[in-house]
Amino acid sequence: MYDRCAGHLESLRRQETEWICHEQWLEALVSISRDVGDTEAERHLRQRLLDARLVQEADARRTLVMLSLFFADM
């Protein structure tokens, strides 16, 4: 169980780094779309950013549950 938990945490660290880059990229595209007046693209990109954040939150919740179970077994 410990190895599985440690592996999952390492995977989350990598995903977090990828997520930060992805989030910054989407925020930059939203800003560019707004600057050029493309409201449809801005709306679409904002929705993608929101969707990505919801996925990230779900991953964080799963991790908390896994860690709670791990420490409850100790």
C-alpha cells in the first residue's frame, strides 16, 4: 500500500507541473483572444480552463481519499 501511495504522489507531482504549464497556456490564450476581440474564442477557452480546473480538483479529492485510507490503516 505504501509503494502504491508513494507512486501515486509522485505521479501527482508530475501532473501538477504539467497542469501549471497547461493552465498558464490557456490563460495566455484567453488574454490574447480578449485583446484581439474574439469573444467566441475567449468564451471557449475560458470553458476549457474551467473544465481543466474541475478535473484537477477531482484528482486532488481522490488523492485525499487515498491518503486518508492509507493513514487509517496504519
